[in-house]
Amino acid sequence: MSPSVRSVGLLAAVAALAVAVVLSLALGAKSIPLAEVFGDLLHPDGSQNSAIVHDLRVPRTLLGLGVGIALGLAGALMQALTRNPLADPGLLGINAGAAAAVVIAVGLFGVGGLTGYIWFAFAGAGVAAVVVYLIAAAGRGGATPVRLALAGTAVTAALLSLTQAITLLDRAAFETWRFWWVGSLAGRDAQTIAEVAPFLVVGAVLALALARPLNALALGDDAGRALGAHVGRTRVLGGVAITLLCGAATAAAGPIAFIGLTIPHIARAIVGPDQRWVLSYSLVLAPLLLLVSDVLGRVVTRPGELQVGIVMAFVGAPVFLLLVRRRRIAQL
């Protein structure tokens, strides 16, 4: 596929994302005409519809954009670094670390609000990622993709055991964990977005900057070194970017499955293995899928709603199975 065709495809994806943003602002338990949505955005008048758009749907849509971008980039980066096509944000223990920190915050320290335990979740995700890397780097050979995957699996199992033990003993911790674990964009305000935005921006910039070294490492460590790539530095910076992206996204919205796993496969199926294009497409397609799923969750069960984590399980699983059955997974 030529660069011009890839560029046209990326522009089409951006246009589709813009449509998804508009739908996210207009649709919900109460649908608001598009003309009124744009009017409320430009000239808020204090009406009920204006409050719904400004106070509820704008923060929710912005958070969906940020979380989608973070999970899409993190998934593509993780699959490239580990050379594991089934890698997702849960592989390095990040989701489990965030979950363990949330239940510790609620069960042991009595933290009650989202703005309180979001920092515990982010710290737990970061600590888990560091522990996984240190375990994988111990001994000969360093933090190879296989070691990272094995260390992540072991740390995840240990942290989930701790989480289950605390939630069985503390009802408040269980209730908070149950709501957070399902994955949701609802109930988050502008303060939540402001708290996680710096981490998302730094992580996204760092991930995009690693595209060229990742292309070199795809040929193997020795070939990558011969091409001038710094293998160790690339893996460390990649781990930092993944931690920032997944930690912030998971802390704000809970662990949302399938985006980080499925979107990079779709991107590679469209543009091939070049990480510059894979990361660019993942940056656009992931928030598109997340916002569409969130809108579906609001529409199909009116006047209630399905959490986006549940919708993603229904949408993401069949899409991924279809990719596996109908075509060979694009090589890393």
C-alpha cells in the first residue's frame, strides 16, 4: 500500500472519529438535536440540555478520546516490544496493579471518591510495571519479550489474589472495585481529565517517537543494533510510555478490554508492519471504537445504560475472532 493511500485511509478514519465525537455529544438517555448541541457548545444558555452537554457529555467524550488513544497506542507498543501478537495492557501487570491499589486505598485507607483512589490506581499500575521489568531483567539475557510476558503473568496472578482477598474481607472495597473494574466513562468530570491528561500526553508523544526504533527491533535485537537502534533504551522508554498510558487510562476509566488487543491487529491488517503507520492508525481507530461502543451502551438500554467495558466485550471479542478466522494475523 502506497503512502498516499495510507494517508487517505488515515484521513477517513479521522473523519469517522469526528462523527463519533458528535454522536457522543448528541446521543444518550436524552437525545439532543445536533443544531442544539453546537449551539450549546458555542453559547451555553444554562438550560437543562446545555448542562447535559457541558457537564456530562463533553467530559465523557474527552475522556473517551484520551483513554482510547492511550489504550490503542499502548497495545500497539506492547505488541511490538514483546513481539507477542496477543499482548495487551494486562500483560505487564498494569491492570492488576491498578486494581490492587484501588482496593488497598478503599479497604485499608478509607479512600472514598474517584479523585482520591485514581492516584492509588496510577501508582499501583506504575509499581507493577516496574516490578515486572525488574523480574524480567534479572539474570542473563535481560528483559527479553518472553521474560516480560512470563513475569507479567506471575505478577498479575499474585496481585489478583491480593485483590480478591481484600474484597472478600471488606464490603466497601468490593463495591468500589466492582464498579471500577467493569470499565466506564460515566461519572467522570473535568477534574479527572485534568489529572490524567499530562500523563496521557507525555506517554503518547513518547510512544510515537519510538516508531523508528521499533521498526528496527522487529528484525531482531542483533539486526536492530546493526541498524543503530539502542535495544535497552528502546525497551525502557517503551515500558515508561506503556506505564504512563495504561496507568492513566486504567486509573480514570477502569480496565477496558480488547481495545489494546484488537486495534493494533486491525491497523497492521490495513497498513502492514510499519510501526509509524500502525501507531498512527491505532491513535485514531482506538478512540473511534471506544466512543462508538460508549454511544451504543447509552442507546440500546435507554433510559439506562451499559458500561462501555461491557459493550467492548460484546463488540471486541467477535471482531477479534473474525480477524483470526478470516485472515492470517498481520506479522509483527
